[in-house]
Amino acid sequence: MRVAVVGASGYTGLELLRLLVRHPELEIEALTSERQAGTLLGDVYPAFRGVLDQRFEAVDAKSIAERVEFAFAALPHAASAPVVRELIQAGVSVVDLSADFRLRSAETYAEWYGEHRAPELLGKSVYGIPELHRAAIRDAQLVAAPGCYPTSALLPLAPFLRRGLVEPRSILIDSKSGVSGAGRKAEEAYLFAEVGESCRAYNVGGGHRHVPEMEEQAELLAGSEARVAFVPHLLPATRGIVTSIFLQPREPLTSAEARAVLEAAYGDEPFVRVLPEGETPSIAAVRGSNFCDVTAVVDRRTGALLLLSALDNLVKGAGGQGVQCCNLMQGWDESLGLREVSFLP
């Protein structure tokens, strides 16, 4: 199947290319970059030299739609919506990796991102976590790939919200991400000298744009109001997210019972691994892979439920999850092209 990567020169777009070149059913027909249009991919990113000898082109949705059956859109928020609209109208199936179609409400989107440029598509998109919305993804033409932080939080959280085991109005989430999560941009805060040998919180006090996304999905899972307090941190690392979630159980739980909830939900999932007792998730175990490692522990003194996860923000948190959704949309094995262990060492 011929595919396009729209916005291929950012970290998410490049990760998509890395995954797609080895996918047995996909042929990359077009890759776009406004800044790099006309240049060879391998001249700008030598890692692709001799692997994918194609030139970047400017975004032209009409031209792309004439050449492909499927598109991955990895453009910034707001820029993605009008391009996706034109592709959808032309009959192309799309996985969008921006924030433009993750929220159901145009009003909520406007509060966090500005006016939506294709609001009529909000009700037609499916939120792209396969483990939570597999059946809907299979039937979708437009899938909104989630943010990396929400994926790391919702996967361990979902089974407990669905079963009504925790209080949904007091969800506390602490996440720590590698610098690539901020995107490929030149800003002082992301310079090596600023990030190295340090760790700091940012966008605290409910100011992070992933908060409404997490709350909306948590409410759908719980069937009632949910409230999330979220504190993201920047790690001196390139890839990966580790997340800790603090919850109040509605009834007392043991650690074994909590882990059993995760095992019942994810025991047959190809990309969610419930860790053995006593082991906690680490970035090193998932870096470069599409796995999300999860576990659950109950604090023996307070009775609080602690959920822990780790994933690669560029793979399961972005490009890999997008490919997993594409596989489902085409009726293929969802692990096609994604079976890879973490980088070692």
C-alpha cells in the first residue's frame, strides 16, 4: 500500500520513516517538509542514505491524495487540520499525530490550542490507543494518535477506571520525559548544557495541553467526571517516558490484586507488558520499541494505589502507535513491522 508521511522532518516524522522502511506491506510514496522541500532525505539525515532515496516535497494535499491510499500526518497542531480535511475528502485514510483531532469538543480545543480549522471532523475521529479502542480503529478513516504522556498514563489507568476500582476525581500523575518529546526545535531550554545532569518540572499547575486529553479519556473510561493533576518533568535523556500515577482505591486492594487487574486487561496484548512482582518499568527496557511496560503496587502504609509505566515517546508514544493503528485499519496483524526489542545497550 502506498503511503505518505506529511511532516517527515520532525522527530515523529523521522521515527515514522524509520519504522515504515521495514514494514512489509507499506511503500513510502511521498514525504513532505516545507523547510527541506526539494532536498534528498539522505542529504539532510544521513542515517537514511542508501535506505530511502527520496526527496522531500512541499505539502500539497491534492497531489498526495492522487498518489497514496494512506497518510500519516505529523504536522504541528493547527497546521494539520486543513491538510487532513483535504486528504479525508479525497478518500485517503489518515492517522494524525498532532493534537488536532484528539479532543471531541471544538470549544475545549479552542481553549487549549486556538480555533479549530476542521471542526466537522472532530466527531469522526477515533482516539488511537489500540488497547482501548481496537474495534473502532478498525472501522475508522481518521484516527487521532494520542499524545505520549496520555498514552503512558491511560494504559495503566484504564483497567481500574473501567472497573470502578478507583476514585476518578483525584488522579495524580507524575511523568518524566526525554527531550525529544518537545519536538525538533532550537530553544534555549532544550540545549544540552541546560538539560544535561538536571531534571525539572514544567507547565505545572494544570497548564499542560495533555491534561484535557487525559481527563476526557478518563471520563469515558470511568463513565463519570474525572479530574487529573499532572506534573511533567524534563529528563537529561533523548527518548523515553516514565510515569507514576497515584490513586485512591474505592475498596482496599493488595498489590497482588492490583497486578491481577492489569494482567486480566493486558495478558494477551502484543505491546503492553505487565512486569513481574518486584520489577519496575524502565526507559532502557522499552527505548526504540513499541512496548509499554506497566505494573501496580499498593502502598502498605497508606493504602494508595501506585501505577507505574515506561514507554518510548517516539514509538509507542507516537510513530509506533500510528503504525499499529494503520495495521488495524487495514485488517493486518497489528504488530506488523513493529516487533523490535529495545536498543541494547
